[in-house]
Amino acid sequence: MTAPDQDHGVEAPREGAEDDRREDDALVAAVRAKADRMARARRDKRSVWVVLAHAGAIGWQFILPFVGFTLIGHGISQIVDS
């Protein structure tokens, strides 16, 4: 004999099950969107010119001040030493 609230192996929906499904759907959508972005990034490779432009920008931002301050320091030490 089975208890009156049992339905022979069929689980009754628990409270909050719909909220769990919505959270799962949102998670699945986020994962799919990220996978799409990753696939697009693999497909759309950057050209050599774009990479060179980025390298040039980094060069202007770091190398130019380094060389400039080195020259200024050399000039100051020439003035002080004489």
C-alpha cells in the first residue's frame, strides 16, 4: 500500500522549480553568447596592420618617454659635471 501523497514515481513539482529553470535558461543563454563571441573571434583574425598599429601605439606610450627622460638625464648630468 502506498501513501496517498505518492504518485508512483512521478515527482511533484517542488516550490521554486520554475525559478530554477529560468536561472538555468539565463545561464545557458550566457554560455551560448560567450561561445558565439569566441567563435567569431577565431573566425575574424586581426590583420597584420592592426597588430602593427597596436605595437606602434605601445611604442609611442612607453619607449618615447623612456628615451626622452634618458636624454634629459644625460643632459642634466652633463651640466652638473662641468
